[in-house]
Amino acid sequence: MNLKSGLFQADKDRNRIYYDEENAHKILSSSLYELLPRIMTKPIVIVCIGTDRSTGDSLGPIIGTTIKKQLSHFNVFGTLKDPVHAVNLEDTMQTIKNEFNNPFIIAIDACLGKIKSVGYIQVGKGPIKPGAGVNKVLPAVGNIHITGIVNVSGFMEYFVLQNTRLHLVMDMANIIAEGIIEAEKSYLHKRNSLKANWMDKMDNTF
């Protein structure tokens, strides 16, 4: 969980999508696709941060559980069964560093913000700083980030997280998961097209 103010990038570097607007997952997919690396061989790792012990902070693990079953190329860390949270985040990041060569990391986390921003999903460049919403000092994570504003910040954040509506969290998680799945399909389609074009050029050369 992070506070909106814990994000490092200015608003101009983020796209905001309201979870209940028409075609929200398609808008999110397009926003995410535009931020993915142009080097198609670069490993992509999604780190879904949060815990199933807090309703508001369960956004990340719910997304991780959903997409891990359906993604074929992107690598996922953080599910309801094996969450990535304050206790094991640093170890998880070290595991990713050891397992992947210079990965491109997408960080996903729940977020607290202004009351008028609740329900908005943010997709943008740069890392997030998990734990800011509950006064924990953790390393910044991500080349890009996806955050869902699940409740209001400013007072007793831990209690607010515990009393966030699961219905909202589930709806937002579903939109984000659908967007990621669609973005991967588009990304793989482009990669395969580039590979096919390269093969055609090689055949013509010889």
C-alpha cells in the first residue's frame, strides 16, 4: 500500500482511468502497452504488492492470482497464495534480480488518495514506494507502475485499509487484470510480427 503522494512522478506522467467507465480495461491496456519496452527480448516482470490480510491492501495479490493463470510471457510475483508484502519485498526483489537479466518491472499496488479520486486507476512511468501508507520504509519498485486508489488518505490509514469495501477492490482488480492480459496479447502480436518481418528479410537476403 502506498499513499498517492508516495508516487514519484508528476500527474503529467500518469494516465488516470476510472474503474467504472466504459471500456476501462481497454484504455488501461493501451496506456500500459505504450509504456512497455521497445526491446522485445527484455524480460517483463510484474510485482503485485499487498496482502490478503487487509481488504484495501489485497488489490495486488488478487490481480496477481488472476493474471498468473492467464499470462504466457510476462512473469508474475505476488498472489493470494504467495503475496509480496513489507516483510518479503526486499527478498523478492533480490530473487527477481538473480533470476532475470535486467528485467523491466511493472509494480502494482493499492493506493490511498483524495475522496474524489477513489476508484481511479493510475498507469505511469517510474517506481512506487510501497509501505508509505502504513509508515514503512521499503525500496522503490518498478520501471512503471499501476496503482488503484481504493480509499481515502489522511487519517488512520491502517484502519482505513482494513475497512475498505471488497466489492470496489474486486472490481478494480478485474479491470486491471483484463487490461494487463490484453496488453500482453498486443505486445506478443507485435513481437511476433517483427520477428516474421525479420525472417522474411533474411530469406530475401539469401
